[in-house]
Amino acid sequence: MADIALSPKMVSWLTLLICYLIGSIPFGLLFTRLAGLGDVRKIGSGNIGATNVLRTGNKKIALLTLLCDMFKGTLAVYIAFLLSALDYNNIVIVTLGGFAAFIGHLYPVWLKFKGGKGVATYLGVCLGFYPPAALVFICVWLLTAFVTRYSSLSALFAVILVPIFIWLFMDRPSQNLFAIVLSFMSVIVILKHHANIRRLLTGNESKIGSKK
């Protein structure tokens, strides 16, 4: 039997598909069901992310959801690294692999393309591609959350400031590409938080730990 050789283009598309499918895994929904907490989409904001999982009252499941949603972004970046040659040309696939995982979380094929808001996966992509960006994200999120107690506002500040940090301080050939892709991801996160932004402006946004 003749060996089947995949062209570089086919490998690239396969890589992006794998990254998307990894991002599509709805950990929040899976963990709450396994823990006997029901369908997390039917409580609070209806989101499958860690903040809404926390509204079940189970902090351990919420933390597990946060970590898994984050590390699936990191895993996607690493897989893209492994499946592509590590040179400047193929860094495009690595960057887009992270983006594909992010899109997978937002629009998972398993849930009829109705997923989360992408904040944890965004952080995981930063961690996989440029760890200092993840550190900036965490610091901004924690500081804002400590002062305001608003998870949504913390995420918004983080996704706004991280691309600026990339533009100013990242010193790699792929800096511009990653900054552009990350900026686009930030815009998507902000748009996904449109309801939160309205509630923040009217003073009706739920604070961290609230079951509303």
C-alpha cells in the first residue's frame, strides 16, 4: 500500500481543525453535569465559563473549569508548534492555531455554536505564545477584580491592555502578527460582553460571588 503524504497546506488546515476542536470542548458544561449540578446554561448568565459555574456554589468545579478553558488555548498553541516547522513562515499557523481554539470556545460545534465569552481561552493562548502577556493579563484582572469585584470589567481591562503590552514590549519576529491577532480577539471578547457593558453602565452587573 502506498504511503499517503499530506501536503503542507493540508497539514496546516488539519492543524487548525484540531485546534478548533480542542477549543470547542465545553468543560464548564461537562464538569457541572458530572458533579450533579445540572446544566450550567440554565443558571445565572447562561454562560458555560468559570464565572457562571461559580454561581453553582461549587468553587472547585469553577476553578477546574477556569484552568481547563485556559489550558486548552495553551495546548492548541503547542500542538500547532509541533505540527508545523518552527520558522517565521509557519509561525502564522501557530498564531492562527491559538485563534482557532479561541473561536472554538466561542462557537463550539458540540453546542450548536453557542459557547462562552473566550476570556480564559484568550489567557491560555497568551500563555502558550508569549507568557509575559499572560502575566500582564493576570495582574490586570486581579487588580481590577480586587478593586471593583466585577469579573466582566476585569476581563475587559485585561484584553484592552494586553495587546498594547505586546506592541510595546514583545521583541520577536512574530510580534506584529500576534499583536494583530490578539487585538482582533480582544475586539471579539468586548463584543461578547455587550450585555455586561450595558449592565455595568446601569449599575446592574453582578459582582464576583453573586448567584444572580
